[in-house]
Amino acid sequence: MEERFDRLAKLLQKKNPALTNQEAREWVEGLWEDFESTRAKAGWEYEGQDVTEKMVTQLITSYGHKLHEYFSNNPKFQRFVKKDGPIQ
């Protein structure tokens, strides 16, 4: 699991150099948890880490360059928003 998170965090940092290693890792973990919990709440059967990794990779590929601009009312992601605005 650690290898997956590290690999995804490195991919995210390539897409978005504005993020530190720690911030990229936290985004990856947050996206991972959010995807798995959303599927579970919707009643979908767990399909394993490969499916989750594929989805997180797609999110990073599509939106990774803009994640530092992301703002959400979801408390899970509030730590990524600085008091003076999104992470720069």
C-alpha cells in the first residue's frame, strides 16, 4: 500500500509542482479514502486496490495540475485550504 501511495504522490507532484511531498501524499490518501468510502456508501462491492489506484490515477491525470486551487466544504479536504486561500 505504501508503494502505491508513494508512486501516486510522485505522479501528482509531476502534474502539480506547487504541492510539497507531504501535501501530495495527503491528497493521494484523501482521494483514495474518498473514492473507497463513496463506493461503499453507494452499496458497490469492494473491487480491490487496483480499481481504486486506477481511479486515483485518472483523477490525478485529469485534475492534478489544479488540485492546489481546489476548495471544498468537505471537512476531509479542509486541511488543504490555507487561511489565506488555496495552497499555492
